[in-house]
Amino acid sequence: MVSGRDPAQPVGVLARLASALGRGDEKPNQELAAALAASGNGDDIAVLAHALATAAKPVRHDAIKVLYEIGALRPDLIAPHAQALLTALKSRDNRIVWGALTALDTLAATAPELIAAHLPDILDAADQGSVIAKDKAVSMLATLAANGNSFAWDRLLAILRTSADNQTPMYAEQALRAAPMQNVEALAEVVGARAGSIPQSAKRTRLEKVLRRLATLKAK
């Protein structure tokens, strides 16, 4: 008698992750995310969210990858699992933290109230996290500020005043999209000060481009 899985039975979602397939690349996770985004299979997405707190490390890493890839395509599908993502911010595993922030960033445009309500936890995780974690927090702040959130705008400007030189042009570009809803002059002042203090010409060029865009906005 031959044993094994019945080929007529569907494979569980965790068995479709890269680690379960013995793969060292992300393609299976990306393909799974695309399939789940297309099917809208809430049960499988719930299994992935639950795995963030219960599964072995390789599975957790794959699960968060799939979740934020789904979020980029269909944020509505991961929104019901926002609490699992917020809980993941307290993980000691940096991959999980920045992955959760990446997933939450996909919700900022469609669920701004949710993100705004949890900004203290989000910003705390980013402050203690990697460059990617900080980048995703800035992206969320810019999205909220573009929707009129003044607290997010103030925090965004505060970060931009002291951000690492390498990140400053990108942060200024992120802030630019919120400027029309906020304070063009305030952003121009901060960006101008940073442009005058950054030695690398390529980074200054990007900041000067932001300043020209801000000047155009002020002239309107």
C-alpha cells in the first residue's frame, strides 16, 4: 500500500511557503502572495497571520513576506489581521519587525485611522529597528500627513531634521507628497537646512529638486 498525501487534496498554505519547499529564494512566497491576492482566500491568510506568533522561524519569515506582498496588491485582505502585525512589532526578530512595518505601511492609505491610532507603537518599533523599519515608518507618516494628520506631519519634520544623510533625500521626497496638505514653508526650511549640511553632491541634488518642487507649490 502506498502512503502519502492524496494528490486530489489541496496543499495547505504553509506547505506552499519557500521554506517548506526547501527553496532559498523568495519566488514561491511571491507566487503564493499573488495567488492569495487573486483568490481572496481569507482562511489561508488567517493561517499565515497566526503563524507569525506560533510557527518556527523560517515559517514566520516566509509568512510575513507573503503577508506584505499581499498587502501591496490587496490591502483589504490583510487589514483584518492588523492586530497580529502590531503584535509582531514587539518581536526580537528584526526580520519580523520590519516585515510587519512593511505590511502596516500598505494599510496606511486605506486604513489611516488604524495606523494613526497605533503610531506610538509603530514609531517605537522603528526607532529601535533597522533602516528598513525606519523607512517604512516614514512612509506611513507621509501617507497620514497627506491625509491631513498634523501629528504625523510634525513627527515627519522632526525625523527629517536629524535623519541619516543617506536617508534624508528619500525622506524629503516622501514628505513632499504631504506638503500641499500641510505646510510647504516648514518643509522648505527643513530641507534647505539639510541640503546645506550634506556633503555628497548626489544627495544635495535630490534635495535641491525637492526645494524646486516646493517653490513651485508656494508660487501657486
